[in-house]
Amino acid sequence: MFNNMTIKSRLVFVIGMLSVLLIGVGSMGIYGLNQTNDSLRGVYEDRAVPLGDLGLVLDRMQRARLNAAMSAYGRSAEIVKERQVMTNQRDAEIADLWRKYMATNLTPEEATLAENFNQQWKIYTESRNHTMALAAAGDYDAGVDNLTNDAGTKFDAVHGTMLNLLELQRNEASKEYAEAQSSYNSIFMISSTVITLGVLLAVIIGFLLIRAIVIPLNEAVAVANAVASGDLTSHIDVHSTNETGRLLQALKTMNENLTDLVSKVRTGTDQIATASGEIASGNSDLSQRTEEQASSLEETASSMEELTSTVKQNADNARQANQLAAGASEVAVKGGAVVGQVVQTMSAINESSKKIVDIISVIDGIAFQTNILALNAAVEAARAGEQGRGFAVVATEVRTLAQRSAAAAKEIKELISDSVAKVEDGTRLVDEAGATMDEIVTSVKRVTDIMSEISAASNEQSSGIEQVNQAVTQMDEVTQQNAALVEEAAAAAESMNDQAQALTQAVSIFKVSGGAGRVQGMPVKRSNRTASIAKLPNRGLAKKTVVKSNDDSGSTQPRKVASGGGDDWEEF
């Protein structure tokens, strides 16, 4: 993982590690200073100051005792009074000093001694005050006796406790000093160890960092020097993905690409030299084939003139056929119009026949009604008897006429019905004839269209043949120019061969593994014959006046044809 770290990450890691070590050592130093400061503060505040206060308390105790003794031994009321004031002052000073002492940090043993001293001092001060009271009352002997015996014994007890407190303070101060010394030694040893390990680790990591940067850079410099001297056989191993690894990978890729490029250039130059010789030889063959092509073009031009005449004649015939088809189409259209009129006439006759049938139906109805009326009249005449006999004869005649009229109307209706049926058959036949005539007209129009297309195609063929004539003429001119181009191409091929040789020598300074890319060019026999091509006469091809077609099929396009020698040529 460390090999794949970037240089930036490695530097940040080293700086961060050294910073952590520095912070650690500094923190330990600060911790040691704080411990020393706490120890010194404890020695001063909890031992030196209390020790001084206890010394002052002991001094004020002795002075207060001296004042009590002076009161008893002075045997004077003024002395007693004066010493009483002084003793009260000393008691106040002792109380103030003792209060300060009790406010300090006391150990359990020290607190016990302090409590004992406090109780003993109260007991002693009561006995001492009793002594001074006796002296104030003038009983000096009793005061001396109390001071010597009772007060003296109690003073010795409180004095011993005070001495024990002073000794305890000195012992505690010595103990704290020993602890501070031990803490100092421990911090000193830990700091020295951490500093030593930090320096050693920094040296190791620095060595690895320098080695990880310098070794790949030295390899890169060696590869660059080898490439500069033309040696492309260097083998580069990439073991990391950091900046130096990417640099070596880039150099490896560059070396491989240069090797591939030089190999391809060597191969290309050898192939160019071979190809240039082949081109020179091919130019000689091209000169000869150009002569053959010119002869073929002359024959092609003659054939194209004959083909142009034939196509023109076909175009004229197609134009005449188109005109005849157009006339036939007009006649067919007129015949179709006449048949349509016949169909309309037959339809009108059919309608008239239907109307006659309706009229006959009306006459038949009138005869039927007349017969009914005659029958009614006969019935009425029979009822009238003799008076109606003449009327009955008339009714009988009318009835007879009505029956005859009905019979005649029936016969006429049958004849008309038969006529209508025949008219309908005729109408159907005329409709079929009209449909057939429409099909004939459609077919004639289709034939006319086909003849128009044939005529247009013939015109396009004529136009295309004219363009082919022009192309053949251009090919004749191009063939004249090819001879000069062949000589120029031969000179260019020779120059290209010389340049290929120079390029081969230029890349030969590079050394590639296995000699890759070395392909020896095969010598090619070149013909020194210069194609002697006579200026061919331009055949004046007659340009025909033809109808230009919109189709692009007659445009000049090159196409491949097989030559007699098996090579590919372009024919226009």
C-alpha cells in the first residue's frame, strides 16, 4: 500500500507523523511542567506557608505564656494589666494564623493533630487565663503555683502537639519532593524514549521515502538516456501507481510506441523501396498497354457511329408508332362516346315502356270500374221492372264493352310487358357493350402510353449514344496524355526509392528487440525502355441532334473491365 501512495500523500504522512510526535512530546513536557508546578504549589501552599504559620503560632504561644508568667511573677497590678492586653493580642494573632492554617489542604494525620491541638489549646488557655486572673486578684503565689503545675503541664501537651505538626509538615514536604522527583524522572525517561523512537522512526520513514522517490526517478533517467542514444530494448517494470509509477508507465508506453513506430517505419521503408521498383516496371507495361488501348478506342469509335445510326432509326420508328397509337386512341374514345349515347337512348326507351305499362294499368282500372257500374245499373233496372228494361239493355251493352276493353287492355299489357323485358335485355347488352368499349379505350390509352415511353426511351438512348461518342473522344485525348504521365511516374518512382533508402538509413540508428521490422526489399528489374507513343489522330465524331433525356443513366461513369493481361483498367 505504501508503494502506491502518491508523493504528496507520503509527505503529508511524514509531516503528520512528525507533527504527532512533536505534539506528543510537547504534551508530555507540558504535563510534566504542570505536575512540577502543582508539586511546587503544593509544597509552597500546603507545606512552606503552613510551616511558617505554625512557627509563628508556636512563637505567639510562647510569648503568651511569657506574658502570663510576667503577670504572676511581676506582683504588680499594672504589669498584670499590661500583660493581659499583650496576651489578648497574642491570642488574636494565634487565632488568625490558625484559621489560615486550617484553610490549607490537610492530610488525615495532620487533621487529627490539628484537632488535638485545637482542643489542647482551649484547655491550656483556660488554665493560663485562670493564672492571670489570680494575679489580677493579687493572689500571686496561687497564680505562680497554677502556672507552674496545671498550666505548665497543659502547655507542655499543646506544645508537643505543635512540634508534632511542624515535624509532620517537614515530613510531608520531603515526601512531596520525593514524589515530584520521581515524576520528573518518569517523564524524563518517557520523553527521552519517545523522542528517540520518533527520531529513529523519522529516519526510517525518511529513508524509505527518499528511496521510493529516487530509485524510480533514476530508472526513468536511465530509460530516457537509453532512448536518447537510440536503444529501445529497455525493460521497464512498474510496481506502483503513484507519480513515479505513472512516470515509469508513461516511459514504458512511450518506449513501446517508439519501438512499434520504428519497426513499422523500417517495414514501411523496405516495402516502399520494393513497391517503387515495381511501380517503375509497371509504368513500362502501362506504356505498351496505352498503345493497345488507343487502337481499341479507334475501333470503338467506328462501332459507336453505326450504333448511333441504328438507335436514331429506332427512335423515328417509335415516334411514328406513337402517333398511330394516339390516332387509334382518339377513334376508340369517339366509339366509346357513341356507345354511351346508345346506352342513354335505350335507357330512355325502357323508361317510356314502363310509363305505357302504367297507362294500360289505368285503362284496365277504368274498365273494371265501368263493369261494376254496368252491373249496378242492371241490378237497378231489374228492380224497376218494365220501366227499366231499356235501361237494363243499355247497361248490358256497357258491361259487354267494359269486358272487351278489359280484355284488350290485358292483351296490350302483356305485349308491353314482353316489349319492356326485351328492352331491358337490350339495355343490359348495350351496358355490357359500353363497358367493353371502355376497356378497349383504356387498353388503347395504355398502348399509347407504352409507345410514348418507348419513344422517350429511344430518344434517351440517342442522347446517351451521343454522350458515349463524346466520352470516346475524351478518352482518345486522355490516352495521348497518359504516355507523358507514364514517364513522369517512372521518374517519381525512382525518386521515391531513393528517399525510402535514406529513410531506412535514418531509422537504422534505433535498436529494437529481436530486430523487429527489418524487411529486406527485393530488387526489381526495371525496363529502361521509354514508351514511344505516336500522337494518335483525333477522330471527329459526328454529333447527333437528339432529344435530351432527364434520366441520368446516360452519364459518363467509370467501370472496371478485365484487360488482356489480367490487370484492372478503367473504361469510360
